[in-house]
Amino acid sequence: INKAVSACVFMSRVSASESEKIKTCDHDPAAHSPVLTESSPPPPGAGGWSPLVTDREPWLQVDLKEQMEVTAVATQGRSASSDWVSRYLLLYSDTGQVWREYRQEDGGGMFVGNVNSEAVVQNKLSPSLRTHFLRFVPLDWNPSGWLGLRVELYGCSYKSDVADFDGRSSLLYRFNQKSMSTVKDVISLRFKSRQAEGVLLHGEGQRGDYITLELHRGKLALYLNLGETLTEPPHRVAVTLGSLLDDQHWHSVTIERFNKQVNLSVDTHTQHFTTRGEGYSLEVDYEVRIPLPGKPGTFLRRNFDGCIENLYYNGINIIDLAKRRKPQIYSVGNVTFTCSRPSLVAVTFLSSSGSFLSLPMASPLTTLGGFSVRFQFRTWNADGLLVSARLSRENQRLDLQIRNNRLILTIHDQGERAETSAGHRVNDGLWHSVSLDTRGLQIFVLPLSSPPGSPPAARHRPTVSFQGCMRFISINSQTINLHHVQQGMLGVYSDLQFDTCSIRDRCVPNLCEHGGVCLQSWSSFSCDCSGTGYSGAVCHHPLYESSCEAYRLTGGSSGFYSIDPDGSGPLGPAPVYCNMTEERVWTVVRHNVSAPVRVQGSSLQNPHIMTLNYSSDPKQLHTIIRSSEHCQQEVVYSCRKSRLFNTKGKDVSTGEASCRGYSSAPAALSRTVST
């Protein structure tokens, strides 16, 4: 059911950053929008929310009491006023602490609001949004007035069965029989992870079948094999989808399999693939483990640390069975059926030129006591100043920055400077931990998964500020309360966004065509088209002509060329030899068999088979043939004391019977007929 629900009924509480007044809720059916009105007594439809003019970061927050599915939002300005919001963002949260910006299917996050105070403007949410808290963040408002809001949410209730796993706990779904063999599977779930690594689901069979769903480096990997793998290497290959899935927000996953054909969907992205293995059914022995790792020594790594919601395995609601303590479900460790609140609050540095956070030292500095700072960060940018601090001695300062994807620590002392570096590819979008300590003027830089120390780096003065996310900030062992910073009680800041990490992977999905490599910074992406045979912003424009005939028309002569038979289509360039005669232009596609091949003992029951590997793949060959007017392949067969065909003739009973067969020339195709 998709119905409009008044905010007065739909929510338990409305809160704001710095409200002008405390206001009660009244609903104006004629305006088809809930309104927030003043205490006594408001006329129908009057009122609305407006922040104080001193509020640096105004927002209006809606608490929906529980998780709901929101399909649309509508806004009005403040009644009978010059106050309205013309553009706004929507943030959502499951806990009211960690927020994420809502983005529509086209990637846009900004919503168009009102042009006056009375008209209702509705924005549909595609995809729909499942959330507990919703926050309206005004971006622009009436320049001749002030900002004001009345809001209404559209949606319906949402059933939620949740299980919380602490990295050691799991659920085992045990079958009624020894093994279960299926030709069709549908598995769906939602998850919210506290780590970038972890196995969500695993099942395996004795004949070599397995299915594993795993988070790796913030991406979701599906390992799926049906039966023994006879012709493929033994190592397991994953199909990977999604990115930044360790953001502590809910993500939807669906696995649909019929025989060997599989669809894997993560949020709004779907990938189709064919499974590995020789079988057509998935045979799993005894149980499916959620999210217990496999046996010791397998490829599996960490167990999942986070929450799983509405897990359906072929129509079976696993978490509901576990909550009702059904015998099919066996619980290991501490599994709880509420999702714990996150302990972190992140802050986003929005600008590489204007964002900063200036904090006082938590305790007096002395040379012997030293200075320490710890924090976690994630970014896409290859350069940026992370920390700058003045030490206790006069004219002594340290700078910690990212330079060329590495951490560089510089100590400035009386006109001299010393540098050291650590880490590698710290701009990979993952969280990295940094611990910096200057005890007795010794420096320790410990980024996540990187050893301290490295060769000295070139001297360089930081030119850009850090642009990315930070969390767990502490100075001299004192944790920084970012809520106090936001409220102006601690430090000074500019161009920061609190309670959310606004990192976005602009390379998912990859918009670079023809195998181009996607490269990104915080605010943009580019494509490296090297070696693809294409150019342009997304590697779309072919560098090569579409045929040998096209090369002839541009003045080319016989020789080796690369042609792109489908232009900017999905096929890549193919190497060919262009034989340009006076009568015709021949496109020669070469293969790997040019010398004679000796054939012995061939029969109808056991024929000799010779495989030709062409320099073009089958799809390229098909396209080249389809666009040609004539195609020919020369095969030469020479015999000694043997018949070529099974025809009547003198039987050869003595001597060695042998034949040699080979393709004396590659396939040749002609596009032009001489007149």
C-alpha cells in the first residue's frame, strides 16, 4: 500500500537544528500537507518550520518511530510568509547518528523545492527509501525572505527481521536431509556492515559445489560453482559488485539462479553471469552457514560483523525461524535480534580549498611528553594536508599530508625540515588508521595494513587541503566530540558536513567503455584509454578504421592493420592483413597453423581434429564476414598411399599410409568487387 500519511501521524517526533519556536503539529487536508503550527491556537494550515538566522547548518529531522518505506516527499513553505526552500538534500539514517545522502537512480541528490510558500511540490523517490529517520537539509531559499518548511512523507510500513552478528557469531540453517540439490535458487537479504571484510553466507557440497557471499575491500563478492571443475583452474573466481559497502547503511542483495545462469543484484546494480563447474544444480551438504566461515585453510577470511535483515533462502525466512527458536536453525555465539547502534560519528571535509577543522590541544605540550594524534580517514584524492600542528619548541611544526598516494610526515625545525613516508595507495576509498606520536621527537606513522618507515620523500609544501572523511579523532589520548564541534562548543571549522561520510564511488558502475580504466578523485572521474584502441572522455571513439576498404580510401597500401569492424560498438579492434589489389581489397585474418600437419590413423570413429586459433575472436570474425561480399578459406590436403575420401578404389595394404593437411592461407574476405 502506498499512501500519503500526515507527518503528525506517521512520525513520533520532529526535531530541528536551531528552531525559531517549539511548534505543534496540525494537518491541513485542503493543502494535502501536514503543517507545523504554533501552540495557541493556530488557524488551519498555518505555521511551519523556520530556523534561527544564526543557525549555520539548518535541517529539519523526522523520526518515523520505526523503519518505514518512503516512496515520496512533499514540501511547502511557511504559511502566509516569504519563507520557503527552493532546493534541498535528503539525508537518511537507521539510528539518527550516522547519516547518508539519498541519491536517485540517475545519481542526483538535489531536490527541487518551492517557488512560493503555499504550493505543494512533490518529489517521488526512485528507488524507494527504507529508513527510520529522514533529514531535510536546505540548500537555497527565497533570497527576498528566509527559509521555511512544511513537509509530508508518502509510504507504507515495512516488515523487518534483523539479526546482529559480532564477527564471531553465526546461524546455521540445517536441511531435513543429508544434502539439498536445486536447479533454481533465489536468495535475498539486506545487510549493514561495520567492516570492509567478512563472509555473509556459505554452503558447500562433497562433489565440489559451493556458494559463498563475501565482503572484500568494501565490495560484495559471490563465489558459485556447480559440480567438479574439470577444464578450469582450481582457484575460486568471484563475481564482484558494489562499492563502499562498509558505510554502516543498509544494502540490498538478491541472487537469482536457474541452472548455470545467474543474476546478482546489489542495490540498483545487476550483473548477469554463467556459473563455473560442470553441473546444472547446486548441491549443498547438511547446512548453510550465516555467516560462519568455511573450514580452516579455505580461501575464506573474516566473519561478518554487522546486521542482516530479511534473509530469505529459497522462500525460507531464516531470521524469523531463528527468532522463534525453530529446530532447523542452530545459533553459534552471541546472535541478537536488534541491530546495535554504531559507536562512531564521521565528518566530511567537503572542499579541497576551504575545508578545515582547528582544534585546541587536549593537554599542555612539553618536549618530553610529546604530542600524539590518532584518527581514521578515507578519500579518493592523491594529495591533501591531513594534520598541521605547532610543537612545544619555538618554530617547530609538523605536517602530515597525503602526497602521491602516500603518507608524508614533515618536521619543520628552525628552518630545517625532515621527512619520512609510510603507506601505499591510501587514496583507495577504504578506511585507514593513522597513529602519530612525537615522544622524544621520535615519529611513528602507522597507517592501516602498512609498515612504518620508508625512503625519504621529496621536499614539498602542501598545496591542497584534505578532502574526504574522518572519524575516531583523538589528540593526546583525548577523544574529540564532533557534536561539540558542530554546536560551536569546541574548535573552529569551515565547509564540514557532520554525522555523515559523503564519499561516493564514481567508478561504480564503470562508465569507461571498451576496457578503459576508471580513475577518480573526490569530485570527478576520468578514463585511461591506453591500449584499448579508443579515445575520448569514456573511450568511445575508435582509433582505427572499420575495414581495409576504409584504409584504402584514405590512401593506405597493403600491410598489417588493426580494424574496428563495429566502430564504437562493444567489439574491440582486430589485427588483420590488408591485401589491396587492383581488383579487390582483401581482409586477411591470420591463424596459428601455417605449416603442414602430419595426420596418422584418422577414422570416422576417431577423426583427426585440428583447431585453428585466429587473431580475431568469433564475434569479430562474424562481424567481418557479415560486412564482406565474399569469403574464402584455402585448405591443402596432400596424400601418400591413402585415399582422401571413403570411395571405391584399390586398397593399399602395404607401406605407410599418411596424409598431410593444412590451411595454406588464412581466411580472406573481400569487401569490394571490381567493375
